[in-house]
Amino acid sequence: MISAYLSQAAVIQLTLILPLLGGLMVWALGERNRNLREAASLITAILEFVLVASLTSDVLDGGRPSVDMLEMFPGLMLTLTVEPLGQLFALIASGLWIVNTVYSIGYMRGNKELHQTRFYVCFTLAISSAIGIAYSGNILTMFVFYEVLTLSTYPLVTHSGRPEAIKGGRVYLGILMATSIGFLFLAMLWTYNITGTLDFQSGGILADKVHGPELAVLLFLYVFGIGKAAMMPVHRWLPAAMVAPTPVSALLHAVAVVKAGVFAVVKVIVYIFGLDLLVDARADDWLILVAAFTIISASIIALRQDNLKRRLAYSTISQLSYVILGAAILAPISVAGAAMHMAAHAFGKITLFFAAGAIYTAAHKTKVSELDGIGRTMPFTMGAFAIGALSMIGLPPTAGFISKWYILSGALETSNALVILVIIASTLLNAAYFLPIIYVAFFKEPQKRHKNAPHYEFENHGEAPWPMVLALCFTALGTIVLFFYPEVPLALGQALVGD
Amino acid sequence: MIDIPDLIGLLNYWVVIVLMMSGFYVVIAQGNLIKKIVGLNIFQVSVFVFYISMGKIEGGSAPILDDAIEIYSNPLPHVLILTAIVVGVATTALALALVVRINAAYGTIEEDEIQAIEHEEEDVAC
Amino acid sequence: MLTSDPWLILLVVVPLLAAPVCVLLRNATAAWAVALVVSWSIFGIAVKLLIQVLEQGEVFYRIGGWDAPWGIEYKLDPLGAFVVVIIATIGAVVIPYAKKSVENEIQKERIYLFYTMMLLCISGLLGITVTGDAFNLFVFLEISSLSSYVLISMGQDRRALTAAYRYLIMGTIGATFYIIGVGLMYQMTGSLNFADLSTIMPAIADTRTVLAALAFLTVGISLKLALFPLHMWLPNAYTFAPSAVTAFLAATATKVSLYVLLRIFFTVFGEVDLFATFPLQPVLIGMALAGMFLASLSAIWQENLKRMMAYSSVAQIGYMVLGVALATEAGLAGGIIHLFNHALVKGTAFLAIGAIIYSTGAVTLRDLRGVGKSMPLLMAAFIVAGLGLIGVPLTAGFVSKWQLVTATLEADMWPLAALILLSSLLAVIYVWRIFEVAYLRDSHLAPVKIIKKLPLSMLIPTWILALASLYFGTHATLTMDIAHTAARQLMGGM
């Protein structure tokens, strides 16, 4: 429909520009016209999703539309290319942005946050750069938008301006900048020096050019250079960023940031190294070990967290390594599973964060130990939370089951006993830290706050404001829908390794 | 072995180096701003001497065009040094002017005293 | 051979003649107007010459019609034209900015002298760049130096006087070292013309006199360049000079010194395999690295904004020298392109600081509280500059870093690549200290008071440089090509 009016190249560029225009509108409207401002955010988000979605069918048919934005260095373009994995990521990011905007409106107003205009403007910048990463046609483009994403999310992480927010912001920026400048930049230039190109090509560009230990070192630089993938030991920024308002956490965990990280890792493995090269050289054995270690140890740490958001943060770290693991197994089916897991985790985790934010807004509770009986006063929220948790554990009827199934199939195919063991163990661990929350929320008697305790005024709370509840029910529903209709993400995942 | 005739033949260089190093030493070692300028002047003058002596050719006459003269000294270094002297005078004038202003502002032209005053100021500022 | 091109001499003569005109006018506004017209016309001439050099090759002018090497020859190659454009651009941006800034910082009856000195300084710097004669270069070096001592001493704080005095002593020693080196070379070759010297040099390169000449030249220029550890004069001079002067000198003076170093290393000694004959490379790389790390560390601890940026300049000079020290085409291109990009970035930073001083009177970090909110447009430009110092993509700094790291990788010196990246992380720290204070810390307290509204004549120049740094950060093809052409020519591959 859109293609009738605009060329495809224009549409691709517009997906980057539209959020910026939206941000400009938001800024122009400002605090005085807050209703109009929120409307502008929402409409931008919806239009963005429509634009991104309009590219899907062409990609599924094998099209790889591409457009050069500008010549940055002699012979090196800032290029956008739509390919299956990027399309999947763009769909997730732009789709969840709509829900997140609805939720943000409820959250920011419900908690009377300051600087709301700055918040929405930075949000649009972050989305624009996430789409830029998704559609990046070469590593240079990816790197540029990767850095822009780091910088544009920094004001969101430090939104409150309190000392702990500034401290968290330092860790966030410090780790992400240090890894990207120290490792990723070096890896990029090294690749360029060897191959003379930075384009993402199916089958990889490094084949026959790098061998043995050099290959392992380069892979190391890439994987840890992309700090947003939160592989241990460069995961610390994620819990540190928990000081941010909940919609930002959702943005970090589900919509843009960590997804950009694992997406970039998968993209580098598939399009720069190429599966065949890594299979032949066995250069990524260590990657499987690190991913496995991250999955298990992050789960164990999550088990011991009483702060709900921190528990979710460590859960994210462990789930991200599933994606890396899926790609590192190097079997086509598990790579497709990794792509699927990006979608599944996005929907599941955003639901969980929305629920945590709703609990905070309605009841001002942040700890797991305070949640006794909360399911009775907030049935929708906790119901959605349960669905999200099931998806994290990987039980039907949720999307997490499907992705885990594919990754496990890949492990069986390559008869990698370690991976199978890790997946089983982590499933048990996931259950161990999510099921008790659901149990106490629904089956335990609520504890009464003492009259003089802080936040006593929130004692007789109901559900959070309706935009928040609407948003989290929607994403929970999405988790289930993805279980019954996983065609689009799976098709994109298979197209990624199929061609 | 030190070759005595060579030593004497290089006399102009010895003078230049002694002047240069003593001037340089005065610039570094003296705490008085005026004496530093004196040192700087000695340092510069040593270079003037170096250039001028370089242009001298044994038996050469002053570079005035005349049929009777066969060997001239090289006039170019002399002309160059004329320029350098002008520059040196300008530098000295500016340096002295600065010292006058410093004396008015600080009430002293001793480097250590000025530094003490500046440190005090910085401590107050922080 | 091309005939003499009079535009070349105009570049030097116009500001040189305009300077005494300013003295005669004795009026602040009139002097400013003269300076403005001159700086803008120079900018026009510089761009014209750059285009001409790139399209048709080198441009010459022979003073008095005497042929080189007897007469003084002015000569512009791609590198020179590039540096001329940098000086002219910064001049054309700083002069309009200076009007309000100077009215605020210098006594009214001395303002016409400020513009006089500014014009002399521009003339001197341009002269250094266009001349092909070693002694003539000394004269211009002293013209630019003497005028910059005066400019620095015009600062409000009395420490400006001692800073200027110290700079004068160090600068004069540097310049004197330079003429000692020139004298030794003249003694061996009988020539002062760069091109002529380069043809004679191979025959005598392994004599001790030439080695001594090279040592004197290198140390003398390094003093003017503020190469670590010869940078001691720079932090105080930049801190206490009037803001417009700091911005101008930071963006041009040290850059021109680097240009002189390139001339000596790659034109005069161009036919000699300099880096194989003399043990220059380890010394230069060592000093560059020490500067990059130690000066960046010093910058982190500074409370005074101008001093912080001054130390940052010392560190950035380290990057340029590192590129030069690689002595490959890619390395030289890295040094040259960083010379351009850093002029834009640091120019923006100092112009922004000057504007903050104008509006709030604040110079220390803690006085910046909430400036991000009260002066959003200006701080945005400052942040652009800060990101450029770090080398974040889309800013000019990224282009430099790209080229420098590429050059080290090409030369198989990957530890250097790692060190470059590591030291740029130090820049993250000091830039972020500013950012946090300006936007975040104590945001509940009242932001610093705006005493005077910021005039557009200061905001617009700042943004012109900031936008230029963004433009050349995203469209680096032009600057990269020029840098590569210049580097190729220096390496003798034309």
C-alpha cells in the first residue's frame, strides 16, 4: 500500500527519519501541550510500525532492498539494507514501541516524573538508532548507530538525576563505551584491514582470510565489543541501569538495547564470519562455554535477588545468552531458534517489566518479599506476569517454548551434550526464581503495612492506571499469540540461514 | 687526542657555545625576571655571532662590488642577522614591558614570590 | 612551470597592512570592522587557493621577481593550502565572535590593539604556511609568536601576565633553537630554500652537523608545538588568555607548528630516509604516547574548564605526532586530518567556554551547575565538541581516530592501535565530568545565574564550527582525500 506512493528506498530512510521528526514535534509541543505531545509520540510509534511492517513481505520473498545514505569515508557508505534478521528486530522494536509508549504515558503521569519531554525525545532517538542498527548494511553503519543508541539512552538511564542514577549512568556509559571503543572499533578496523570491505554478506567476508588463533581473537573482540549483549563479565551495566524509570528498563531489556546487542552478535557471526568458517575452524568453542556460564551463573544470581527489577535484570542476562548460544551452536535450526528467541524474550520480558512497574506505581513495592497476596488486588497485572514468567521458563503455551525447542533441536543435531545440559539446568533455575513469585502473589495472605511505614497511603491500592494495564495485558497476549502463530519470526529466522 | 690547531681554528664555535650555554643557564637558573631576559639576550646573541662568523671567508673582503676584489665574505648571513636582531629587540622590549606590568600587578619580579602568590590565589579559589 | 600567483602574497600582506591601520583608527568598532573584512576576504582567498591547488597543482609567488633559491619563494602545495584554509576559517569565525567577548574581557581603550595583534598573528601564521624559505619562516614564526604573547597578556586575570611571560621565554628559546638549526643547515648547504635544501640533503645527511641541525629544529619546533614534555607553557597560557584568543590559538598555533615539523621532516629531509637514518621514531612515539596518557590524566583532574581543555589539547597533539611518527602515508594522513578535525572540535569547545564565561562568569566546573538547562543551545554545541574529543561516530573526531587506527594497523603496530583507543577512553571521563555537572548533578538546586544574555554573534560562530565538525564527521571523503593527497606528496609519491 505504502509502496504505491513511496519508493522502497524512501521508505527505508523514512523509518529512521520518522522517529526523529516525531521527537522534534514532541520537543516543540513541550510540557504545556502534554496531551498533544503524548498523541504525537503515539502516532509516530504507530506510523513507524506501519512503515517497518510494509517492508516485511518483500524480505520474505527474498528481496534485499538497500539504500546508501551518505558517503562517510572514501568508498565507505552509511548503508541501510533490509535483511530477514534485521527486519525481525525492526518489527519487534517498532511494535513494542507502540505498547511502550502507551505504558509510558501511564507510568510517567502516574509517578509525576519530571522532564517528561526530554524523556520522550530521547526515546524517539533511541528507537531511530535501534532501527538503524537493525537495517545496517555494513559494520560501520552498525557501529555508528550502536554508539548513538548508547548516548541517547544515557539521559534515560540517569533520568531522575539522583546520585544513584548518576552512578548507575557512569557504569552504564563506562562499560558500553569502553567495550565498543576498545574492542568493537578495533575489530571493525581489523576486519577492514584484512578484507577491504565492511559489508554484511551472506556466507561471511572473512572466509579464507583469517585463520586459527587470529579468528578466535577477532571473534572475542566482536563478542565482548558488543557490550550490549551483556555476556559475562561485561554484564554489569544492565543491573546498574535499573535505576531508570520502568519504561526505560522495558526499552533496555525488551525493545531496543539488549536486543540490539544480541542482534549485532548474531549478525556478525552469520554475515561477517559465516557459519561454515566457524564450524570448520571450531573457533567459537569458547563462546559456547562463556554463554553457558553466563546462563547458569546469571540465573543463580537472579535466584538471590530480592529486588524484583534486579531479579528480572539477571534473568535478562541469562536469556540473552540463550540467543548467543543458539547462534554459537552454528546449526541452521538453532540460529533460527536464536532469532525466534529474540522475539519471544522481547514479549515475555516486556510483560514482566510492565508488571513490575505497575506494582511500583500502584503499591510502591519493589521487593519480591513484599508481594504476598498482591495477585488478589492486581489480578490482571499478576496474571500477565505469570504468562511472561512461563515464557521465560519455556513452557507452553508461550513463545519461549518454541524458541527453546529450536535451540535444543540444534544442540541435539550437533550432539552437544553440554548445551543440552545447560538448557535443562537453566530451565529448572528459571522455574525456581519465577514460580515462587507467582505462588506468593496468589496464594499467600497479604501483609499489612504498619501505619507509620513509608508509602502507607498506597495500602489500599487497586490496579495501576489503565494505560499500563492495557499495555501489559496486550504484551502477555502477544506472548501466547506468538506460540500459536510463530510463522513470521520463524520464517524470517529461517530466511536468515536459508540463503 | 685534542688537536690544538683545530681547537683554535674552531675558536668562533667555542665562543658561541660558551655564550649559548651561559645564556641558557641564566634563563633557567635565575629567578629574577629581568635577569632571565638578560640571559635570553646572551643566548640570542650567541646565535648572532654564530651566523656572522659563519659568513666570514678567510681573506675575503666586505661584500662591496668592485673589480679589484676577488673574494667576498658571504653577506647573506649578515643580512639575516640584521633581521634577527630586530626580532630580538622586539622580543626584549615586549618581555620588559611584561615585567613592568607584572611588577605593577604582583609587586615583585622574583619568580618564587610570584608563584607563592599564585598558589595562594588558587587555594582560595578552590 | 606556473607563473607567480599574486593571490598568494595577498594572503600575508593584507592582514599585515591592515594591522597598522587598526592602530591608526584607535577605535574599537572600526578596528573590528577592518579585522572582519580582512578575515573574511582571507577566507575567500584561502578557499580559492585550495581549489586551485587541488585542481592545477602547486601555486608559486617569487618575491621581487627573484628566482628561487636566491630569492624568497612562496609556495602552496595541498598540505599548505589545507592548513591555510584551517587558519582562515578559524580567523573568519573567531573575529565576529570576538566583538562581544572582547568587550567583556578587555578594557575598552585597548580593544583596537587586540584586533591589531589578531591580524598580525593571522598574518604570521599564514606566512609560516606559505613561505618556502627557512629564514623567512623564522620571521613569520616570531611575528605570530610576539603577537600571541601580547594577546595572551591581555587576559583579565593578572596570571595572564606571568603566563605570557613564561610563554615568551619558552617560545623564544624554541625559535632560537630553530634558527640555530637553520644556521647549521645553511652552513652545510648554503641554501635556505626548502626545495633546494631537499635536493642537497642526501649528500650530507650522515654528517654530524646535519644531525645537530635536525635535533635543534625538532626540539625548537616541539616547544612551539607543545609536544609533551615541552608543553609546560601551554596550560596557563590557554587558561588566562582572553576567550577568543584561546579559541584562536588552540585551533591554529599548535597546528601550524605541526605543519613546520612536517615540512622539515618530509620536505627538507624528504630525499633522505629520515626515520631509518636517525632514531626519531621511538622518541616521537614515546613522547606522543606520554602526552596522550599523562595530559589526558591531568585533564581529568582539572577544575578549571579552560585548563581542562588545554591539557586535552596537549593530549590531542600527541595523536597528531603519533600519526606523523608512523612515517607512512596513512599515518601522515591521520596526523593531517586530525590537525583539521581537532581545530574544528577544540575551536568549538573554547568558543563555547568563552560564551559560558560571558554569560555566567563561570570558569570552574562546579560553577557550571545546570548550565545545560539555562543555556541549552550553547551546551549542545559544547557536547558536540566533547563527543568529538572522545571520537564518537558522526563527529569529526571519529574520522581522525578511524584514520589513525587504520594507519597503525597497516603498519602492523596493533599495540599502538590499542593504546590510541585506550587513551580516548580517558577523554570520556573528562568530557563526562562536564556533562554530569551541566545536566545532572544537583538538579534540584537552582542553576547558575545568567548575568548577561548570550548574543547571537557568539552563539552562531560556535555553532558554525560545531556543525562543521558534524558535517566533516559524516562526509569525510573530501577531507580524507585532501589529507591523503598531501600525505602522498610529502612521502614523495606524486
